[in-house]
Amino acid sequence: MDGISLEVLSGKLSSISEEMQLVILKSAHSRMVNEACDATSALLDKDGRNISQAVSIPIHLGCLTVMGDLFSKEFPEGKAKPGDCYILNDPYSGGTHLPDIAVATPSFLGNKLIGYATVMIHHQDIGGVLPGSASVYAHDIYSEGLRLPLVKIIDAGKINDDLVSLMTSNSRTPETLRGDLLAQIAASIIGAQRLSKLADSYGSRPLYEGINSLLDYTEKLTRDEINKIPDGHYVFNDWVDNDGSLDHKEPIKIKVKMSVKGSNIKFDFSGSSPQVKTAINNVPSSGTSAVMFGIRTLTGHKAPDNEGGFRPVSIHFPKGSILNPTFAAPVASRSVSLRRVVDVVLGVLAKALPRKYPAANCGQASVIYCGSFDETTKETIVGAIGGPWMGGMGARPNKDGIDVTDHDASNVYHVPLEVSEAELPIRFEKMELWKDSGGPGKWRGGLGFYSEVQWLKGKATASIRRDRHKFKPWGLSGGLPGPLCRTAILRKGLGQRNIPGKSQIELNAGDKIKLWTTGSGGHSNPFKRDPILVFEDFLDQKISRKSALNDYGVVIIRNQLDLKKTEVLRNKTN
């Protein structure tokens, strides 16, 4: 195909992926999907290669590629049949954690296999020891919920009702699980139908050749960018606060060595901490997604969304480490360490390309899952308090970071407060930007937030999953870090106390949870920031007068900017 024809084909493949994504977001039952948009849709060819992915969850990039290999090996041409649909969530067979369930529908032109339409979503509850199926304290994979190997959920057009019944019987929210499951199957079937029509319009052979050309093109663009990185070895590390257990309070190291030679690049995570007892371990498919996200940032919007860009990349996760645990280590809360993998990948790329990458993001998704029994309806209530809440985006080499946004591995939305209040017996009493939470720099880090939420009725078990209580999001090129996160509980009649970022607590009516979520790191010397911008941040209540003076050397008197005294102070300090 010529270049124009390839661009048209790329657009058609993307439109199918995006249609699948729209279907699942519009038809899913759970707030985690229809509000937070925790879902991913992709097309795979008959060889299991990711040929097009919707603009959705980068955290699923690598695992969908791994799953594609499984689909093509277990259900290749001759074994896959029209009307089939497959399902998988096993982290030790290509999945991420048990709540992330993937389905795939094979697509055919006549009896010839063309590919697979895949949809993965985060389900609200799939069983396990705590509501939400993402407890930090699960002690093995068996305690995290229902584990599904790669099996058929639809066989030649007939759904396996027994399997669906098994799944819903293991969930605290059976109707929501059923609704989400049927929605993602429907989206997957639509994708398979669209791919069949596309193959019919092109012919199977020309389509396959066009796909090969698109993958080659993405590979070329990626290699061109890798070639711009000076050959050599680059090392970066960051830390997770701890694993959340009572007997392990030591920080957990995430270390990467990036080796570049020509247009090839390797990421070696040797030196990272060993696997831990709690569920913040990561299987390799998750870590691979974090690396592929970093690689994808090299090419930006120029490259089609397919796996061709992964060909120049090799990755090593040492066996028995927190990034490659031995079976049956728990992994339900893997996003805690995964966020730090993203941080170190971007950090090591920033060492090689300092003018391209931002300072550290907030490095977490604050999640609080609650489970309660409604005495009135006699139903189990499961839901997340707001969230998944993010802090700020790291300051860029030439721009401020963005306040309170998901910006890296997951790309999800915050659930509106009103939606959370409708789902759970809670009331948000405060939700505001946290002043001074963006790391100072010539370019300021994006701000985090401060929140107060009250539990209103009955009792509940809350599973809290947070980090950055001990290790600040780092700045770059002289920029300063953001502050530490903080979590507190205010008990009615007992006062307020700080609690660890990884906690399991019981809530009673009237109890309040308070969250301070860090912003992000700043970029370059704060004393180089335009005083006008500092003053505007002060007026917008993004920074305090004290921070303006001490961090930026900007003098504000009676809410007025004093440029002369600012110049004197900065010259004296420098």
C-alpha cells in the first residue's frame, strides 16, 4: 500500500477500536467503567499482534499484547469458530490482577480467521477477602477472588450460563458484574463484526499485508526516536513507602537500568526489591505495560497505536522480585508499585533526554474501597469513595504541570462526587486543591487535592490504598519535590489520628476520612520563575505567601507584588 492508503487503513482500524470503547463506556453498569472509564479496547490480528488500541488505558498496553499471544496459540485458525468468545483474568497467564477481566471475540472472513476483538475492564468485585477485590492484605492469589484461565465463555454463539453463574455467585455485586460482563462481550462482538467487514472490503491478504506495513511503520518511527538517545547505560531508582504489613516497614526499591545501542533499547529491573507478602506485587505483563507506555511517549501522536513500536525493546524482570513474583503471590493492589515503575521509566528517560520529560508525577492512584450491608434493602454495598483520585502532573521542561489529573499509567477519570454519594452512604464535606502541593520550580508541578468525606450510615470495611507518605515526587533540573501525602481518620468522639497509606479500617456512622494527595515535582530553578506567574499562583491560592518568599524569592506585601524587593532578594540569594 502507498502512504495515503496506509493512513486510511490505520484510521479505519482505530475507528473500530474507538467504537468498541464507546460501546463499553456507554453500556457498562459500574461506576468504575461508565464514569472512571477503566476499560480498554483493542484489535489483534490472527497472530495475536496488537494492531490497534483505543485511546484509553496505557496500563493495559503490554498485557493485551501478552494475551494476544495466548489467544493465537490456544484458539488459532481451525480451532477458533465464528460465534466464539474467550475470557481471561489470571495474572499468572497474561492478566494483571483479578478485577481486570478480558474477553476476546474472533473475527472471520468466511471460515478464515482474521483476528480478535478484545475488551478489558476493571470489574467492581470478583470476590476475595475484602470488598472491591483489591485488598493490600490478601496473602495469596487464592484470597483475591475468582481466577479464570483462558476459557470459552461463548461457544459457537451459545453463552456458557454456568460460567456466568459461577462468576456472579463469587461476587458481592452479582448484577453489576453480570451487566459489565455482557456489555464488554457486546463491545467485543461489535469489534469482531467490524473487522470482518473491513477484511471483506480489502480482502484478507491485502489487509494482512497492510497491517504488516503499519507495524513496520510504527517500528521505524520508534527506532528513529531511540536513535536520538546517546548510546550508553542509564540508571534510575525510586521507592514505594512499604508493603503495608505490620512486620515489613522497610521501603521497597524499584530500580531500572536502561541500555541503548543504536535503535535498540533494554530495560533491566535487576536490583529491585524482592517480592513482598502483601498484594502490591506486579506480574510481568503489568510492568511491561509501564515500559511500553514510556516507549510510546517517544513517538507521541506521530505513530499508530499498535505494537510495532515494541519491537526494538527488551525487558528483564528478575524472578522472585516485586515485579515478577513466584506463584501464588498476591497482586491485587499492584498499581501501588506499578506507578513507581512508571516513575522510574520516565525518570531514566529524562536522564537521557532531559529536555523532553517531566518531573515526577504524583505517583499514585488513591483508592478507598468500601463494603457495607444495607439493612433496609438487605443488599451488600460495594463502591469506591470518589476516586481513583490522582494528584498533579509533573512540571514539564517548558510548562507547568496539570492539577489533579491522571496522566500516566491508567488515564482514568475521577468519579464525580455526586455519583459516589449516590452509590455509598457518604458525604463529601470538602474537595479542594491543596495549596503548596505542587513542587516549586521555574515550571511548577501540578497540584494535588485535600478532601474530607464522612461515612453516614451503618458500618463499613474500608480498604485504603495509597503511597508517597514517605518518598516525595522528585523534581528535575533544580526543581523541588512535591510534599508527602497524608491520610487521617476522625472518629466521632475520639479525635483525629494519622493512618498509614495502606490500611484496612472499620468505619462507623459519623467517621471522617481526610486525604492530602501530593501534587508533583517542579522543573528547573524556582528562582527563575517569572514573578508574575508566582503572584498569579498566589492570587489563585495555589501557593502561600510563605512559599512565594522562601521557594521562589518573590516578595508579596499586602497582596501586592513588589518587584524591586523581589529582585534584591533573588540577587542576594543567588
